[in-house]
Amino acid sequence: MNHFKNILVHGGVGSIGSHTCVALLNEGYEVVVGDNLSNSKIDVLDKIKQITYKKVTFYKIDITDGSSLEKILFAHQIDNVVHLLA
């Protein structure tokens, strides 16, 4: 059983981030993605859904926006954060 159920993946729409999201979703985690889309494209979320048959919650956010980040952490009861920013 996973002790950390809700995970925020920063950079989750990028190449490594999207693969990480797929792996986490396939292991039963709830994934929330934060990305500013500077090096990625939003349509990657559709591909993640096609592969896993699961939807992820997405926020267009910059990691330096502390107040928005804090709201996401509390709104989704985030247990762990993975930073994959490039």
C-alpha cells in the first residue's frame, strides 16, 4: 500500500515528467501536475490519459509563485513533490 498517495509533479508535462506521471499513475498514485509550459506542450496531458486511462489535474504555475503553490499543496493534500524542471 502506498503511504504517499497524492503527488505533485513539477515539470510533469515535459519528457521525463510525463513518463514519471505515467509510472506513478500506473502504481496507483493520484497525480497533480504543475508546469509553466515553457519547454512543453499541454497536449501531453491527453497522451498521459490515453496511456493510463486516468486524468491528472493540471495547473499552469511557475515554481517561484509560492502562494499559488501553497494553495495547490493544501487543496490536494499533497504528500510528496517531484521536481523535474528543465
